[in-house]
Amino acid sequence: MTAPPHQDPALPVRRVDLRYFAIALVPVAIFWINAVITAQLFPADPGVPATILQDGRPWLEAGGRYRFLATTWFFAAFTVLALALLVRTLARPTAPATRAAAIGTVLFFAVLALTPTIRNATDPDGRRVYDRLGADLFEAALSRGTLPGCAAPDDRWLLGRCGEMPVVTLFDRVIDIINLLAGLGVGALIVGMILCLQRRDGADPETEAVVLAENLRQMRQQLYLSSLILTFGMLFATSWMHWPMQLVADSDRAAFGSLVLGSSLYMGTYFSLLILSFYLPVALVLDDRVRSLAERACRGGDGVPDSDPAKWRDARGLKESTPDHLRAGFALTAPILAAFAGGIAPLSL
């Protein structure tokens, strides 16, 4: 009888100590702090008057809508990609407890992201996301647009009832959909990062080195994907913030633009901290594992090192160290750069 082929040590049964899923509590804390700041430190409505909108040319509203829908497509596609990659990862041999914890974490973040949607459903007159930039201004600007098939408030279109202001209804419905996708996408990013902490019980140092190298490669992939998704999330946010910009009178555009830019910078900071909150803990755990493994593998029977741990790590593709992980973290500045660009790029014109 032929013996079964040796399993590739880079693809073991994925098993992650369940305590590491507590890392997800760090982005939860960031989310909660953001909610507190938004609720208690942001103005409920800065009171930007609708009178700064120029008369005539209602078709300018469509320009902002096109950009909003374009960035919606991009952001939604990338969140679905993150979810698909996680599904592919969990389809590999995975310990049942690890798989259950992963799925539960993703669903938790989906529910967390839907909190504003649930709140708006229970309190239709409550705060909306655009209130921070002037509810009257946004509603007046978007109400100039029309939707095909929405001749009366009770008419229905793709996402439900048209409402008194169909384009405002469009905005609200799309935001609800993006909230769900963002929750699933961010949850997938967080879980994908935590799964980089897989271990193989009873593995010898050489096999463990192979597993660690795979973990580091996957962590880099998750970091790049996180930066990409949250950068497009920043572009999505700036697109709706700039939606009414072309309708604002020239004399008031710079003043309103400064308000939009300030809000964009805050969102960029929030998104960057969100990435750091689940990337750095995983990176530090892996760095400690690499260092411990190299020292253990290079220590002789008498307790005296018989080779250089640094050379041992380099020979097995484990070159990354804490400074390397921190340098990679500079990729997290991309959302903030996108926020700056949102104030000066053609997207805001």
C-alpha cells in the first residue's frame, strides 16, 4: 500500500489559538472611540445654509452623483474581494474552532457596521452621515436631482420607495449597503490578519520556520489589501462629501471646501488607526515567534549558541523584524494622503 504523500508544511491544518481573536477587540475600541467623538465632539449640524448654492444649473448635481457611484463600485468590489479571499482561506483545512471563531468575528463586525442603519430605521428623524457637513445644504443640493421612474414619493425604484427627495433616498440606501459591505470587508481583513498566527503542534524548528515564513507572507498580503481597501474607502467618503461642491457659489466654495477637507482628514486618520489596530498586534506576535524560534534552533545542547540566530533567520526567509514591520506600516498613511488629495484633486472640483 502506497504511503500518503507528505503534506506541505506551508499548508498545515490552520489552527489559531482562540485567545488571539481578542485582537479584534482593538479595532472595536477604535470604532467605539470614533462613535463617541462623532456623537459628542462633532457639531450635530454646522448649520451651513442652503443659500450658498448657486441658482440654476441643477444638472451640476449629476456630476457629484457620478463620482459617488463610481467610487461606490470600486469600494464595494474590494470589500467583496477581501471576503472572497477569506472564504478561500477558510476552505483550506482549518480547525473547527478556528473556523467558527473566524466566521463569528466577521458577522460581529457586519452587525457593528450596521449600527447606523439600524438606528436610522428606528429613528427616521435622527442624525444622518451628511449632517456633519450641513443637512440643509446636502438635502437642498441633492433634491435638485431626479431618478428615472420617481415621479411621485410613493413610486418605487430599484432600492424601494422614492420618497420626497429621490436622490437623497438613493444616497441613504447606498450608504446602508456600503455599511454592510464595509462591515464584512473589514471583518474579513481583521480575521485574515489573525489567521496569520496559525501554528502547527509539535513541529520541528525547520517545519515551524516554513510555517512562519508563510504567515509573514500572508500578513504582508493582508496589509497591502487593507491599505488598498481603506484607501478606496477614503475616496468613497470624500466623493459623497464633495457631491454638492459644484453647486456651491464660487464665493463660498473655498469656505465650504475647508469644512469638507477637515472632515476628510479626520476620516483618513480614523481609517489609518483602524488598520494599525489589527496589523501591529499580529506583526509583534510574529516577530516574537521568529526571534524565539531562531534562538531555540541555534542553541546547542549545553545552552551556548552554536550559530548566529540572525543568519539562521535570513537563510529561511525570516528577515523581517519589528523595525521592518513598522516601516511597512507607513503604507497606512495612504488613507490620510487620499484625504489631502480629496481637498485638492479634480475629484473635488
